[in-house]
Amino acid sequence: MSCSTACLRTFEILALVWTVSSAATITPPQSISQNLASIFNVSNLSIPNHILNDTDPRFSLRGTYGHENLNIIACLMNAVNGLADFAHQPYQKRVSGLRLNPLPQYPNIEILIGPVRPASDVEIRTAIFGLYYTVFNMIQTTTFLNAEFDLRWDGIAVARIIIDPKPGSSTTVGGSANPTQDITAQAPSPSNDTVTPQNATLASPNTGLVPSFAYFPQGSRLTYQEVFVTVMATLKNVAQFPETDVVEPFRSGAEGFDARMQFLQEETPRTQPPFYIYSYVIDTVRKIPAYMVENKRFAELAIVVEYDEEDIGRAVLEKGSPGFDGAGGGGGGGGGGANVSSA
């Protein structure tokens, strides 16, 4: 019996389930053609000294893993997509339940988040923390199995997350993952077709946004764990801000993983739209894993963010500590600020 069947007997997902659409399947990012050295001329960029690290000591996870394998890349890609969709929402918004529609390219996963009685709804922040820390724990322990975790505040279960293989899907790869295995072998073959997004219930697709990506010529290799955890941590960390707020230069990552993202701005701020806002950060970051999977290479990346053909910001994904200095990161210590325990 799958985790979903058993868990739903006691897990209240109300009739009104808020569906999360696959907005991350908009046109793929472009590759940067300009000279990288000129794009990232440090002399005219504001280097971030602010570290984003959104954790809350009141939050914890308690749950169990089952025995059904999850397709690793489907789990990770859908987690990134879900976090990005959630990050577009007001942090304190409450919904009756969340069912993530799997990405068309990665349909063999099912993720449900709903309230546990007596609660009747779930805060978006709880959903973000729950999805992030559950998948973080899978990466940290190299355990990709169906899972059921209670999401707790001050020790009280307020919601539950269920991650299952989708019925009838191929789940031959999963279980105890080899940290160095090539997960891109599980990815579908690249398609020349443009995928049309499904109806967006949560996400704002930012149709004028064009992030451009390029690997640094002498850049260091990254593991897939470093890439996915850093991307997920960044989405979790920026979700706390209203998506229309202008970005202040920052860096983000997960403690215990040797990778970080840095978001840079021109030292002279823009005085007219389009501004570099958090909504654009969300929809840029969500595309990074797909770019690397398609190129079958996890390595340091340069990013130029354009909106309506105007250069509005820069970012890098690079090797190096986020620099939490023991403050508790997006990872580490059982998930970095989130106590994870077995039921």
C-alpha cells in the first residue's frame, strides 16, 4: 500500500485543494554570448555582504520513510518548481491544501501538503519550510523513498507533507542514492518543442523575463546536491519578501554545502522600471536546475537577468561557503534550523 493510501485515512486534505501549476515550463533560458569578464566586472557591481537565511527555531519535522523508490530527478525538479510557486505567494497566506501538479517532463511524483486537525488550513510559510526541509533531508541522507512528515510549530503538528511515486509511474531509480551518481541519466531527452504552461493558479510567469546562463570557462564543478540544495535554499530565503520589492544584493545557500548564490546589482540603482525585484529572482533561480540537467553539467554559473530586453541584474552560482558563521544555515544540523526526527 502506498504512503498516500495509508496516510490519507488520517490526513485531512479538504475538498478544496489548491492546485500548483507547472509555470516553470516556460521557454528555456538563453545562453550568454557576451564576454563573461566584461559582464561580471566587479568594479561596477555592488557585491553583497547581506546573507539571507530564513529559519525559525519553532519549526520542526517528524515523520517516516516508506519502501517505495522515488525517481530522484523528478523529486528534485518538482520540489524546486513547487518552492518557486509558493515563493510568489504572500508569506502569511493560508490555503486549505496544496497538491503540486508534476512538471510535464517529470510526471512520476506526487506531492501533497495539507492541514492536520484541528487545523483547517496551511500557511504558505509552513508549506515552504515543509517542502524544503523534507527534500533537504532526502538529499542529506541520500534517501529517496516515499515519505510522510508532520510539519510542527512549537512541537504541535499543524500540517503534513506526503511525497509518493505517482501510481503507474516508473520508479526504478531511488532508494539510497549514490551521492556521485549521474542523475541526468534519469532526465527526459531535450525537446525542441516549447511547452505551454498550464493554467497558473499560484505562479506569476513574468513573460518579459529572460535570464541568460553560461558556465564560467574555468569554473569549478558542483555536485547535484550542492546545486539543488542551494537553489531550494535561495527560493526559501527570498519567499519572505513581497515579490514586488526591489532586490538588495545578497548571498544565499545552505550550511554544510560548499556552494552559494550571490545576487549583484549595479552600484548606481535604477531610477525607472523595470526594477530588479524578487519575483524575477524567483523565476530566474527556478530555471537553473533545468539548464544544468539539459547540459548534463553541474558547475559554476554566470547569470544575467534581463526584462523587456533591459539588463537589470546579475547573479552567480559558485563554489564556496554561504558564510553563516555558525548562525544556522538553510541546511546542516538536520536541515539547518529545523529539527528532523523519525516518528
